[in-house]
Amino acid sequence: MGRRSETIILPLELLRQLKPSEFNDMSDYHFWQRRQLKILEAGLLNHPSIPLEKSNSLAKRLREIIRASKSKPIDTGKNSDTMRTLCNCVVSLSWRSANETSSDACHWADGFPLNTHIYISLLQAIFDIRDETLVLDEVDELLELMKKTWSTLGINRSIHNVCFTWVLFQQYVATNQMEPDLLCAAYNMLTEVAIDAKKIDREAAYVKLLMSMLVSMQKWAEMRLLHYHEYFNKTTVGGVENLLPLALSSMKILGEDVTIKEGEGSKKGDTMLVDSTSDCVDHYIRSSLKNAFAKIIANENLKNAKVGERAEVSEALLQLAKETEDLAVRERELFSPILKRWHPTAAGVAAVTLHQCYGAVLKQYLAGTSILNSEIVEVLQRAAKLEKVLVQMVVEDSEECEDGGKGIVREMMPYEVDSIIMKLLRQWLDERLNQAKELLCRVKETETWNPKSKSEPYAQSVVELMSIAKEMVNGFFEIPIGITDDSVLDLAEGLEQLIQEYTTFVASCGSKQSYLPSLPPLTRCNGDSKFFKLWRKANPCTTRVAEITQFMKTEGQHPHPSTSRGTQRLYIRINSLHYLASHLHSLDKTLSLSPRVSTRNRFSMHLGVGCTSSSYFEHVNASIQAACDHVSEVAAYRLIFLDSCPVFYETLYVGDVANSRLRPAIRILKQNLALLTAILTDHAQALAMKEVMKASFEAFLMVLLAGGPSRTFQRSDHEMIEDDFDSLKRVFCTCGEGLLSEDIVQREAEVVEGVISLMGQTTEQLTEDFSIVTCEASGIGSISGGQKLPMPPTTGRWNRADPNTILRVLCHRNDRAANNFLKKSFQLAKRN
């Protein structure tokens, strides 16, 4: 064509020159054409060397043409408008320059990473297709020829070195590592890469490419070096000698020379990609031996051996000691001489690692033992023999060290058995605690909170748990060894943790918030309008109110408990907690007063100087009490806001006060309280009753202050509401045999009575009080002319001095003055 190669856009020229007639059929041509367009898309749109603005019209048009080519080939004839547009877009995008100056080369394939993929594909041509482990004799000529593509692909010497290193390494891997010369050649090229990596003027694309190659090479090499016992044997051990320098060089370049900028002005600065390589050979030795040791364990089936079959486990441990010794000898003879070039005490590190590995298994074996016998003694003697061999390896390997190998010997923790009795005792405790934990896990899946029987109104799970705890304590004191208070405290701490977990499980029953209805939006009554009065006179009761009234009459004639099964199950939870507390006290006495315990010193320190308590379970006792409080609260709110909702919150004072009084709800409440006292144990009744009282009072308050559009109140309703609340208080004062004193009831009733007293005030007095407390609460002093009152926040802590409480009383006040005040002050919407 008489043009320089760097000015030719090859895919575009192919599209121009090759016609559909030169292909077997139109399908083949369409596939080929799509491939050329995809190359243009990758080079000009997806990976351009010069950043492309999203608003670029040429790029948008090119994307449209490429998208249109999916369904059918584009017309590439000389008279084709599409082809002219394609050429214009491609040429214009290719000849862009970074600084808007004239360029002597087009940029259609020099964007990263497209350019490197193309160049790596070119480099693959240096290998003989008949024997892919061989490089062609003409490799120098081929590389010189490929160099001519550098200007088109945006390749330089540094990028070439990275790509060439990768191609050599990749070919070594692809040919199953049959030709070590390929790996050596890759390592030699890596020395050139290391020189390039130290340069200051590295481009970001080069750093990304270098990082990707080095990380991939290092990952592959480390996978083998971390398992070199698995990948190398007596005949292939030389591979370690070739692979290790490559891994170390890659790590050194990554750790010392390659950093990646996180962005201009980044506060984090430069981030190192790879840690220091000073201890990597040590890491390879330890990791490979640990993996080899784990494989021996898997072959010996030690993990699957049953603890109860002591003879089988002991035999497996003896065989493991023999194979561990063989592994140490193989390491010393095959690998250590090679690794010693990079690590002065390679054999010593190997010996220490195997000593630690076997020590961990030995410790596990001894921890699973409950008695001393000949099998255990034999295992210990074989372990001592192995230890002697490994120590000798360390000594021989450390003769030339300055400290004589003392530093590495310190890592070898002796296989001591002096404290075996205490360890056995600890294991005994752990086994039984694990059994209890397994029970607890099953309980969490199966517990339904049904009573064990009518005479035993608590869960079966708490009986089983405390039975296991009692057996554990009795069995503990039957062990024929001297028991110290240290051991007792370990037992108590284990039991306390177990009971704490069960207590948490019992208390996991939600919260009262899930039963509280959401607060309706604040609106204003509009009951004084002439239309509303005429409508109300014509329709004295809506269909909904009629249904509610009929329901209340029916419930009043035939009262029965509304307590649901869910609430009754909460009562069983409460009983279970009290059962737990009483039996825990019995266990505490047994631990504290047993004559088998020789000392009490640590226990006294555990309690603290001056502590008057003598309980081992002080913390969990407090948790049980907190759980009782919580479950009682949830049960109470469920009873009032869910079970009794149809006769209480949903119906009380709906329509008007006179026709929807509290009496039916009180009758059902009495039935519910009678059922509560019948189910709950004596110790649990007072707290549960108090929580029901609190929930009832809060439901009463929500009816008055957050009852929604179905409730409106007149000032004249005040006496009936007050009378209803007095009746509600009497229920709790008289229910049960002195469960709640009148003082307790009155203290809880003060807030409600304060709100009821607000309902007896005139609208003028309410608006005046509201303005004063709102100004005081917001800190604005007084309202000047034209200034509006701020909307007080809803805190939920209602009382007669709370501005939001007074506002809600006004919102439910059915008179013109309240309506006008709310409209003028807050533009509240009318009720539907």
C-alpha cells in the first residue's frame, strides 16, 4: 500500500479490501466481520491508549455501527454510507493525540491490556509447533521482526521484557515442566525485569502489567514450594533448585521495587504489594512439612478414629511417630542440602516444625485420655524417641551457627507430662460441658415451651439441663484426686457459661416494641361543623362501630380468657427461669460447702476483697433475674396489645365514650389474670402481674392519646374515663392475694391520671398550657407576633407536662376551638 505500518489501521483495511465473495458463505463473512469490529471496539472504545470522553460523538456512532452488526453484516461497499461513517469514526479516533498536537502514528491497538495480549500472542510464535518445549533457531530474527510492531502496539523494551518473561514461564507450565531450560530462561529474563522495575519513570500500565505477571508467577511457584514434598521426589528434587530463585526474585521485585499509586493526592500514599522476602524460605520449609504431616495424619485416619477405642488410637499414634521420623530423614537427605544455600539452618527448621506438629497431635491424644495405662506410656516413650532424633538434627545443623543453635532449640517445647493429671481433669470437665452444650443445641432446635406436666409447669429442657449439671457436680467430687478450689472454680465457670447461654435462649422472645401499635398521624377533629352534626345524627354509628359494639356486648355476656397459646408459652419460659434459679442455688451450696475442696484462696480472690457474696454464680443469677423481667414484660404486652386487642385497644371509646366503656375489657382482663396466676408459679406471679398492669396502663394511655381517627373526646367524657380507669386500678389491687400493693398500683397510675386530668380542662386552658410548655421546652421564651409554635417531638414519655401529650389531647378534643387552634398553629389535616 506504500504506507508506513504505524499509519495503517489493519482491521479497517481488511474490512475495506475483503469482500463477502471471498468467503465460503455469508455466515463465515459475518463472523469474520464481527471479529474485526470487535478488535476496533477493544482498541478504540474499551481500552484506548488516550482516555475517551463519554460524550464523544464519534465513539457513540461507532458503538451504534458495531451494535447494528450483530444482526446482519454491514455494507462495506464504496458507496455505503455506513462504511464511510465507520471509516470516519475509526480514523478520527485513531489519530487522536494526548496533547492535541499532530501525531505521526495512529492509536488503535496500543491501549492496555489489549496491546499486551496481542503482543504475547505474537511472542508465542518463537516455539516449535512440533515440540513446544523448544525455541526456534530463528528466534532472534523473529523477535527483531516483532519489534516493528512496537510503535503500533505501544510496546517498549520494559514491556517487552515483562511479556517475554511471561511467555517463557507460561510455556514451561503449559508443557508440564518438562524443560528446565525454559524456567532458567524465564529467570534470566526476570533479572532484566528487575533492572527495569527500579526505574523512576515507570508508566502506570507497565506497573499493572508487571504486578499481574509477578503475582501470577509467584502464586504458581509458591503453590509448589509450599508443598514441595508433594510436588518433588528423589528424581525431580532438582526442580526446587530452579524454581526457588524464580520465586525469590519475583517476591523481591514485588516487595522492594514495585509500588502502586492509589491516586494523585492519595492520603494513603504508596502501598506495598508484597511483604518482605527475608523469611520466605523458612516459610516454605515449615508449610511444606506441615502439609506433608497433615497428609500422613489423613492416611492414618487419626481424625476419624473414635476416642473411645483407645487401642486403635494409640496404635495410630505409634505409626505416626515412625512416619514422622522417616519424613525427617527424607527432608535431611533430599531437600535440606539444596535449601541450605538460602537458609543456614534449613534442616533445623524442618526438625522444629515436625516436633511441633507431632507435639500437637500428642497433646490432643493425651487430652482425650481419662486414665493412665500401658498404651499411654508406650506412646509417650515413642514420642521421646522421636524427639531425640529431631533434637539431634537441630544440633548437627546448627554447629556452624554463632549461638550453637540455641535460638532454634528454644522453639522446641518438650513433650512434658508432669501436669497430665490436671489436664485429664480439665478434659473431663470439657467433655461433660460439651455434652451439655450439645443438649443446649438440640433444645434450641426442638423446644416448644409446653409444660412438662400440669404439676410441673416448666419446660422439659430446663429439667434436663439442671439434671446434667447436678450429675456433673456429683461426678466431679467422685474423682479420686485432690480437688483444689482452682478446679472447683473452673467447673463453676463452665456451668455458669452454659446456664448463661440457656438463659439468653429463654429470654430470646422478642421485645414489647413488636406488639405496640404504630402511632397514627396527628389530625384535628372536625365534629362541630353543621354537616358533621347532621351526618352523625343521620348515622349515629358506622358499620365498624356497630360491629365493635356488638362484639363487646357478646364478650361482656360470656367472658372468657383471651390469652393466646403464644402468651401461655411465655409463661412457661418465666416458670423455667425460676426453676433454673432455684436449682442453681442448690448447686452453689454443694460447690461451696463440699469437704473435698482443699483450699478456698482463689475463690476468695475471685469474689474480691470485702465482697459479702459467697456465690459461684453471682453473674448468671443477675442475668436470670434480668431475663425474668424481660420475658414478663414481653408476655404482658403480648397479652394486652395482641390477645386483648379486640376488647381493649381496638374497641375502647371507639365512636363515643358512653357506648364503648371499659367494662367488657375488664371482665376479660380478670379472666386472663386468673389464668396467669393458675399457670405461673408463686414466685413469678407478682412480677408478671406488675408488667400486665404497666402494659394495661400504657394501652389505656394510647387509646386516649394515639387512638386514631375513630376516637374523639368531649370535655364531658372526662368523668366516665376517670371512672373506667379507677375500675382498671381496682382490678390489680384486688387480683391475687396481695400480689400488688395499692402504693405500687398508684405509682404506676400517676401518669395516666395526669393525662385524664388534662382531658377535664377547658380547651382554652389546654392551649394556654401547651403554648407555655412548648416555648419552655424549645427554649424560645415567648411567641411574638406572627411567629408560630414549633411542633413538639413525640418522645413516647407521655405526662401532663409534656407538650406533645397536651397536643394529642387537643387533637382528640372534639370542639371548634381546638380545631381552629390546631389548624392555625400546625395546619394539621382533618380526619377522614
